[in-house]
Amino acid sequence: MKLMQTRREFLKMAGKGLAGGLAVAAAPVLVTGAQAAAANMATAGIVRGKVTDTNSCMMPAVILVEAADGTAYRAFTNAMGGYAISLEPGEYTLTFSKGHEYEMVTRTIEVESLKTYYLQDVRLQPLYDSYAKGWIAGDCHQHTFYSDGVDPVEDVMIGNAANGLYFGFLTDHNTSRGVPEYNGACMFPVRTETDQVRYFKGMDGVEVTSEFGHYNALGSGLTLETYDLKFTEAERNSPEKMQIVREKIKYIADCITRVGSVAQMNHPYSTTTMGMANWIDANDYEVFDMYDTMELWNGYFCPPDGALFDTQNSMNQNYSAKLLWYGLLNAMKDGHAFHAITGGTDNHDVSGAASAKARAKIVENPADLQSYYDTWVASAKYNGMPATYTYFGDKELTMENAMAAVKAGHSFVTSGPIALCDIKGKIYGEKVEAAAGEELTLNCDIWNRDGLKEVRIVVNGEIVQKIPCTGDTFKEAVSLKRDWTACDWVVVEVLCENCCQYAITNPIIIA
């Protein structure tokens, strides 16, 4: 639910229900006064207010609206931080937030019929500033109503900024119709720091959607002909079908890279036709090498931790993607290409899944994969979950710089924890000199608002250290000693008290 209503949400206000079971007809809705009248909400009261930072500058933020009966949904302020919420009489809890680098503020209010309430300004305190350290959070996979999403471009931009993201690639299926709006129509403030406003930057992209996998073209509005994305009847029934598929997948990669885009394999183990790895052998490096990045973590599915459940199936497909990626990294020793990872929410609805029905499935300690999946979807399926934190250093936030950094692997993927690690000053995606038997020091600077549980050090696909953590900060130098050889690699994983919060880095590579 957002200040700018979609048709889908208006139907809900009119008492016709919301498709997908995200809420019930009696749920509160976010509307303006005129919209409330149009929806015939004759008994509703209105709650108004604004959200600011600690400099008293208005900024977009998220509002979780929860009724006394547990009915809930995620709403947003408008682009400048103002909100007007129309609520049926009753008691409500409003939780204001702006991603994991900010505190959360909760307000409770009793709403009476036809009354208007002006809440005191909500000031959200920043707890961490990754941007100041050169690390900027973004989303590499999201959709609008120009393909199969439900939201207009403006709402997606507000959703990104409200969740603390500074950039995002718009990747509608086989169309770039929304890109002009997304990358140039408006400037959305994310945060003000030392009197300088930081704005959200929309970036070009397309999800090239074929019968044999989905692929992001990050950095362009590339679209291909239907002939290139589907089988002809002759091809579909040909005994050479899999060879034809292989050549088509290579052709898609070639088309993406020839226009200067970053070629990405999306959700490689997604079921049916959507995942590339369902069509290509895991050791077919000639094909994999044509792609620059892999979406290791797709927001529709469980984090790829494997900590609770290491089953490889459709619900845990991100874990399967991680194992595939480990194999591709190990193939660098045989001269094959480096593949960076990204995370993408693949979000089709910025309101998330905060309904009473969905939230009822949240459990503190999931006992099986289905419970884990339900908990993730109910608590963390919205823009910025996960986010790809990308290192810009002192470079300007531009699409070209984002593309270069993402392709180089100067990034980590997270649903909460901030993981800044280096070896001899070399960060993720960079190479470090090391002699055989040398003791290397992995400098870890890791933080999570909601608490840390464990830091894992992965070398060449094997967990070599598990370091228990307490509190919200892990700042230590971790010793690593082994017979290093060229193209060995080190990855860091972070597990948290909240089972749905996790981070995984791109590798630091031994030269």
C-alpha cells in the first residue's frame, strides 16, 4: 500500500479483496482524503505526519501498519517523507523504518471515526553510514507494471529510497518502456548528511526472458526478437534441441555484452524454463564464461546460507546457486572466467508480504525448510532484501560506475549485515599477492543492527573457520595460513540472530 494507489489496491479499498492473499478487505489502507471518499470509507479516520532524519530534513521511509487483530501491511511515505493513512476505527501500531542502517520507531494510536490525527514528526536515527565508507546499497532485479509487476515506476523508486537503497536497475521482462521514467524523470532523496542530499539513481536494465532461462542486461534497454527467445516447433521437437538451446544461450550473452551491458544469469536453478542451470551442464564453462555475473541470491527464495538446511530444491535454489558459483570460481585455476555475484529482490510488488496471513507463518526457529521459506517470504520479501552493496570509493554514483563495480565483484549481498573485509587492503573482486604458506590477515569490520551469530570463512568452497559472534559488531583480524596457489579465493559469510538476516561477499582472489 502506497500513497500513490495502484488499481489493485483501490479494489481492495472498495472491499473486493487483494489478489494473492496479501491482506483482507477489512485491513487498513494508505490513501489521501480524496481517495478515501472515492473508496466510500465513511467511518475512517486519517492519520497524517512526516518522517525526517536527525537534521530535520524530510525523507521517504517505510511504515508497517498493524491493527490490534494482527492484520498488517507495509506502506510508504511519499517521495518527500509525508504520509496520510486512512484507518477504520480501532487501535493501530505504526512502525517507521528505513532499511537496516536506521533505528525503528514505533507509535501506537487509537483512531476514531472521521477524525484526523497529526502525529509528531518521526525522526529516524541513522546507526551506520556505509555510504560514507564508499559502499552504496542497490537492487539489481526489480519489476514494474510495464511487465508483470503491479507498481508504477514512481512507486518502485519510492520503495527503493524508503528502504535505504541509493541505486537500482529496472529489469522488466523484455521491455525497457519504464526506463526513461526510472532513470531521469525524478530525483528521490534518500538521506541528508552534512547538508548534502543523497539521491536515488535509477539505472537501465532489461530481464531478457526466454524459454531457456532469464538473463539481466544491466546497463541498457536491450530487447531481443521473439524468434531468439522461443523455440520454433521444429526446434522444440528436434533431436538436437539441447545443442540448439546451448547456442541460443550463448547468443543472448553475446547480444548483451556487445551493447556494453553486464550479462547476468538470473536465478540459475529456478524451476521450469526460468533457470539457465536447468539447461546447461554445471561444467559447461564455455557457456558460463560468456556471462559476467550470477544472481546468487534471488529475493523470492531462502537466503543461500545452508546453515539450517542444505537441501537442493526449488525453495532452497539460492543455496544450489551458491554451490554452482563455488564450482565456477574453482574453475579459474584452469583459466576460466571470474564470475561476480549479485543479489536481486526480483520484486513485483513493493508493498511486500506483511499481511496477517503471511505474518502468521513467521516462526522464531524454523524446524524445516518450508517453515524457513515461509518465514523469509513473510518477513523479508520487499525492496532491499537482499541488497547488493557495491564499492564506489570516491567515484560518483553513476550507472557506468555501478556497472563496472558490479562486474568486477566489488560488492557483497546482504539482507541486513554490513560486511567490510579486506586482505592487505584488497577488497572483494581484487587480487592479493601471497606466497605459499604465508599467513594472511583477513581484516573484518562487520556490523548488524539486530545482532550477529557467526562469521564463516570460506576458502575454495570449504568452510575453514566458524567464528561465534555476540552483539552487533565483529571487528577482528582473522589469521589464514595455507599453501596458497594462484586463483585460490576467500569468501566471507555472516549469519545473524535473526535467521533471515545473512550476508555473503564476493571473493578476494590470490594472485
